[in-house]
Amino acid sequence: MRLESRRYQCVCGFGCNAAGVIGCRIINSPRERLIAILTNVFVPCNGRFPLLIAISSIFISTTGITFGASIFSTITVLLIVLLGIFMTFTISGILSKTLLKGFPSTFTLELPPYRKPQLTRILIRSILDRTLFVLGRAVIIAAPAGIIIWILANVSINDYSLLQYITGFFDPVAKLIGLDGYILTAFILGMPANEIVLPIILMCYLKSNILVSLEDYSAIGEILLKNGWTFLTAINVMIFSLLHFPCTTTLLTIKKETR
């Protein structure tokens, strides 16, 4: 089965970008493997989908839980995904003609003869060589990150927490791209795991000293609207979530795979 490596890289990042980076090992060409690794982060992972779905449900489904509103919300998330795929093709094309010039190639995926599966071997290999490898790095990163976030939210100087000073510092830059200091700070502190970006945003807005997790979209929407969010802010956050820097686990995996 012959496939273009550029098409393969579009699907290897869904679910987890770190796993997608590891999946690029199948590409024989070092040049095209590097392009695939660098651009697979434009494909939204499971850590970014909850944020995209939440914001879309809050600001696109403005008429409530109805069939039409759900359709528009779904189409919005789909368009964001398509934008990520478009950016993958675009950036990979630019890299292949500039910094990473070379001749395009195809890779062959050979299907081996069918053999009876060895359940024990499959479980050991998948758990030790894949699952624990990625989860181990995530745990190593998550623990220090949680401590840092707690310190920033609980240590105060002149009645202002360190987190408030940081958000104030980033606010001018963030407003240039349609965000605010709280949102940009949340993305930076959320580098260990994209899942905590929205809880950090809510924690900043509510001036809480712990991460805030709400299940009710209407309650989240009220908090965001009270803090100046508009439809344009929501679109900017969704696009920034798609195109921003990858999580720390993915960065470490990129370093290991590419050195």
C-alpha cells in the first residue's frame, strides 16, 4: 500500500499529538519524517477538543439545546479541524520548499502474512512500549506544573497574587491577538496538558486559588461573558487553541524522536 507521507501525517495527530509523533516512525525519509512531526501538532488532540466543543457550545449554540444550534456548533468545530488540516498541508509544503528542501517520496506499508495474535505479547508491548512511555512523561510533567500553578495562585505580594501580576504583564500582548492576559497565561500554564487551559481561565476570572472545573456550560458562559468575552473572542480562542505551541509531553517526544 503506497501512500504519500504528507497525507499520512494528517491523521497521526488525532487523539494525542505525542503518540502521533511516535507514529511518524513509519516514514522512511528523515526529511519528510521531520516535516510530519513538526506539522502534526496542527491536528487537534483530545486535550484541545473539550475546549473547542465547550466554547462552540456556549457561543455558537446561543439559542439553547436545539437541533439547529447543535448543528451550527458541530459545523464550527469541524471547520476548526479542517483549518488544522489545511495548515498542516500548507506549512509542510512551505517547509519542503524552504528549510527542508528535497525530493518528494512515497512510503510503502507492507501488510505481513496473517498470524494468530499473541495476546500476551500484544498487551506487554502496547502497555510497556507505548502507553507507559507517554503516560510516564505526562506524570513527570504534570506534578511540577500543579505545584507551580498552586504557588502562583496562592502567593501574594501587596494583596495581588503572582498569577495576577503575570496576567497583567501579558495583557497588552494578548489583546493584540484578540485575547486577554488571563487567556494567554492559561495557555502558557497549560503547556503540561491542554485539558487544564479552561480550568485555569476560570480560576483566574473567579480569583480562586485552586483550579475550577464546571460541567454546566451555561455557568461557564456567564463567567466568560462577565469578563468581556464576545463571539469574536471565542473564535480567536478556538483558532489560537488549534495553532498554538504543543503540550510539554509532545515537545519532549519531538526532542527524543528528532534529537
